[in-house]
Amino acid sequence: MTVITTAMWLMLPVLETVGVTAAPWATDRYEMFGVTVPPAAFSDIRLAGLRRNYSLTVGGFGGILALVDFGVWLGFGPTVAFWTAVIALVLIMAFGFVWWQRCRREMISVKTERGWKATGDRRVAVIDDSLPKPLPLWWDLVYVAIIAATVIVGYAGYDSMPQRVPMHMNMAGVVDGWADKSPWLIWLAPGFELAIVTVMVLGHIAILYSGRLIDPHRPPRSVWRHAAIMRVWSVYTLLVGIAVMLGVGLTLQLGMLGMVPLGLMGTTGMFVAMLAFAGCIVVILFYGRNGSHADDVEVGETGTEDETMP
């Protein structure tokens, strides 16, 4: 494993920690730790402290694991550091979930103490053709072009494929798995790409048919926010799919043809994973859940910061 690839693995626990600790700050005004609350709750000193407590506790836990992983890398080498990073990723997510539940129980207790509950029923529908729209499903046809290009590259370079094709490399960077030259190997990379396409298209469909949440106090603004975040997620999903297919799928094909070293495939794969992870965090922090942070729109409404809930 190269130093660059190892460094990328060490960064994943850091990125995951940032994403997990940001969760309470990315929700909309009517939810805190999965509990429905009135908008006034977000200016409450006690509840603001609860969110800070969650972020500092989970962030500190993730930071300690990241430092431990770095120390393992220096003391025991990349192989042990790799598995330490894998364990850290699981522990950070598990600890974040447990601490979230703890904060959720306290949130429910506060809600009961304050007597916050919905006292009425209000339904709103907003129809506006000028809203931002997610990318239509036909954009996913770009994946077909990439798969076709991967197949063409495979057949065009088949004559240069070595008689023994490296298929696996251990953590020390030594190839320990081989396969004999065969036309079937050309279809390994397109098969991998097809699996990725299935996941990304299903994600795109989920975005297109997700529920539209409307704030009864701010109907136009909330609808615009949700439309904006749906467009962003559809673009993000498409870009991640293209990056994975080019950075991993096509690189895998070139590696089997002997045009790029096997180690480069691992490096590009980790690089794509980091970009996808970092991009997800940026979208969450910038736009918030359901676009709750997307305020670049003037709709002539102010809403209320009271103790009523829709």
C-alpha cells in the first residue's frame, strides 16, 4: 500500500467524524435529534448546549481514534493502520448513534416538560413551475456511454494484455492474486460498473420521488429549499457515479491490460471515495437537511419563531 493510499485511509475517520458531529446542525427548524419541536426550541440555551455537547463528545471520540490510527501507522506500518481505520469507522458511527439516542431521550424529556405539542392541523400545497428541478433520469444514460467505452478499450487493448493478469495486491503492495489471460476478463470492469450504475440509478430514483416537506408557516420558502436540495443531490449522485466508473471501473480495465499498475487502482479508488465523502459533507453543511440552510431566495415571508408546531 502506497503512502498516499494509506494517508487517504487515515483521513476517512476524520471525514466521518465531521459528518457525524454535524448532524444536529443540519436539521430543519422543526426537528432536533429526531424529535419534532417548535422553531423556538433552537434559540433555547439548554437545547443549544445539548447540540454542542453531542458534537464535542462525538468529535472528541472520533479525534482520539484518528490520532490512535495515526500512531499505529507510525509504529506498526500501513497494514495494521488500515485495519485500525476500518475499526475506527465502525466505532465512530456506533458511538455517534448511541450518543444521539442519549440526546434524543433528553430532548423528549424537555419536550414533555415544556408541554410542546401540536394543537392544530394545517395543510398546504404549493405549485410553482419556476422551482429548481432535479436532473431528469435520462441524464443517467451517460453511464451507458462509459460502460461502452470500457468495453471498447478492453477489446482494443486485448492483444497487449499480459499472459498472467494481476488481480489482487496485499497491504504491503505485493501482488498475490493472478488470472490467466482470457477475453472474459475484459467484462470484469464493465460488470463492476454495471453494479455501480444500479446503485446510483436507484439513488437517483429515490431523489426524484422523495416526499416534499412543506413548512406551513413558510410554504414558498420551504418548497424552494426542498427543490434546491433535491437538485443538488441529483447532481451530486450523477457526479459521484461518473467519478467511480472512470476512477475505478475504467482504471481497472486499464490495469488488467497492463497499461497502469495495480496499485494505482487502489489509490484512485480511495481518492474517489474521499471526494464522495467530502462532497456529501459539504452538501449537508451548506444546504442542511431538506435544504433548511438554503436561504438564497426572497419570498416575502418571515414565519414565526414561536412554540407552535405544524
